[in-house]
Amino acid sequence: MASLRDIKNSINSTKKMSQITKAMEMTSAAKWNRGVMNAKAFVPYMEKIQEVTVAVAMGSNGINHPMLQSRPIKKTGYIVMTSDRGLAGAFNSNVIRRVFQTIQSRHKSKDEYSIIAIGRVARDFFVKRGMNVDLEIIGVSDQPSFESIKDITSSTVGMFSDGTFDELYLYYTHYKSAITQEVTEKKLLPLTDLSTFAKLTSYEFEPSAEEILDVLLPQYAESLIYGALLDSKASEHAARMTAMRNATDNAKEMIKNYSLIYNRARQAAITQEIAEIVGGAAALE
Amino acid sequence: MKTIEVSVVTPDGPVYESDVEMVSTKAQSGELGILPGHIPMVAPLAIGVVRLKKSGSKEQDLIAVSGGFLEVRPDKVTILAQAAEKAEDIDVERALRAKERAEQRMRDQRVEDIDFRRAELALQRAINRLTVTGKQ
């Protein structure tokens, strides 16, 4: 049996640990709040741009913009969104596992896909396995502004336009509630499923529908990526919050058990001491 | 006088919502003025100022937008911009710094570089913001 001091040490270190996890839970809670607010603030923009895009793309017949057309698939792009840091429960591993399995089942050789990693965890995972990571971005802030991720969104959309890949999938964690988040796969490009939201207004175009699509479609695709990133950030903090709460609860449980063992050991030591004194006194008589 | 509802939305949330008599702005193809009852229209915007004439007063609300779209319906105008700020929300210091930085870059770079184009756009945005605040 461990000595009294060993047990005392375990209790102390577990207490310290629970303080840290508690603090992390609280910071995550604050970030989670902000994250959810950001995701909500983005909704009106997203809805509007979607509405306009659909109206323009559907309302003008005979337009063949490259971003709207499926072409033979030689290479597929995957955007993977994870966090930069761990300690968020299964948040990162869920996304990565899903992408990894998908790639394994769909592709036979490395030339058939390329990965765009957002977040250190995804980057490290795929680079370590020697998979094609073409673009990476790490250190995205907890409240990313549209401007700050413009580089990656526009280069990704650019890679589709210049034919680096012929379709683009997005993998991220969709935020449902504080306790449920769901790994989501979304086909980003080409934009073939636009017709599903039919709410058409016929517009005049200034200067012309083609020129508007040239500007509008990349912006729309970029908005989709940005929206997913906000969603993923909200999920990350919710996941981390839950993970840290569980850790704190577990630590409390452990402290309880250790205290029990400690008290028992202390009692045993006292009993033994008394027995020794009594034994000693009896021997003197 | 008849009014039209205007909303300016950015990825970071709605910036402006109000009823106005007239919206005038700079599209990529030139200046545009929108009055109530305009036919539905979509046009890409240039970096510029959106002027919103409030009903019953001489005053105008000014908003600096950095590109984006204008969507017009008979009863509603929506401006979708990647960035948009009302005059009172603009950080003048920051705009001034951005202007200097952009000018510096344009001096350092050759005209054919992509960075030159970028700096040029940054300069336009900074000047646009300063124009709106009336500091230029």
C-alpha cells in the first residue's frame, strides 16, 4: 500500500489539475459564446448571398460558368477543418477519421487527391502520413474575421478554377448544440445543387450576368468556407468545454477516492501506533 | 415621399438597416442611383461610398464599402459587402496607417507585380474610409 505521503501528493496534484481543467472549461465557455454569436451574425449574409447567387445562376439561361459545371474528375480536393490544439475530446479525431477513411476508400493513388488543412492537428496528421497537403493554414484566431482567411479561401477557389482539382469537398464539424456536434461533408465545388432552393426573382444585370457570376460565384464559395469555419469554431469550443467539464468531474471523483484511501491509511497508522504503545506498556508490567 | 428599405450586410453581421428615399453608390460600371420602385437588378460594386438619403431631412448617411454586390428589388435594396463601415465606426488612425503602408508598398514594388495591385486596392480602401469620415 502506498505511503501516506504518496497519497497526499496524488490528492494535491489531482486538485491542481482539476483547477486547470476548470479554468479551461470557463475560458472555452466564453469563447464558445462568442463563437456561436459570430456564427449567428454570419447567417443573414449567407442567406442573402445564396439567394442572389441562385437567382442569378438559375434566372439567366444558357450560362455556362466553369464553377457551375461538373467536369471529369481527375483530382479531388478536400478541405479539412480542425483546431490548432488538442484537449477537445473527440473533436479533431472525428473529423480526421472521417476524411482519412473517405480518402482511403475513394482513391488508390496520391495523385488523385489533395488536402487543404486548416488547423495544426489536421496538418500534422496528414503530413506525417505523407499525404498530399497542398495548402495549410494554422493559427486561425478564435474569432476569425472574413479578411483574415481571405487568402486561403481565394487560393482554394482559385485552385478549382485553374484545374488543380475538379471537385472540392469540405469536412468540418457542424454545431448543433453545446453537447452535440456532427462531422459534416459538404460538396463545395462545382456548385451543382443550387437549384434546390427555388425562390426566383428575375433580375436586370449590370453590366451582364456573366460578369456578375465571375465575381459572385467565387465570393459565394468563399462565404461557404468561411461559414463552415465559424461553425467549426463554435463546435470546437463546445467540444472543449464538454471535455474539460468531464475532466474536472473525473478529477473530483479521483480526489474523493484518494481521500478515502488516505483516511483509511491514516486511521490504520494511528491504530497501529496505539497497539504498539499498549503492547509496550503491557511488556513493562 | 416614398421610401425604400435598405440593408447592408457583411460576413461579420448586418451593418445598417433603415428606410431611405434614395441610395446612390458606385457600381463597377459607374455611378448608380436607386429610387423606390426600381426594377430588380444585381450589380457588383466598386470600392466606394454608399450615400443614403434619409426621408424628411437633408442629411445623408455615408457608408464605406469595399467591393461586393448590390441587389435591388422594388421594395428593398440589399448591399452585400465583404467589409462595410458607417462613418462613425471607422478607425481613422488605422485607415491613415493603412494608407501610408499602401503608399510605401507601391513605391517599393514594380507596377506589374501582384503585390502592387494589392497595395493599390488597399490604398483605395483606406482613402475611401477617410473620405467617408471627412478627414480627407
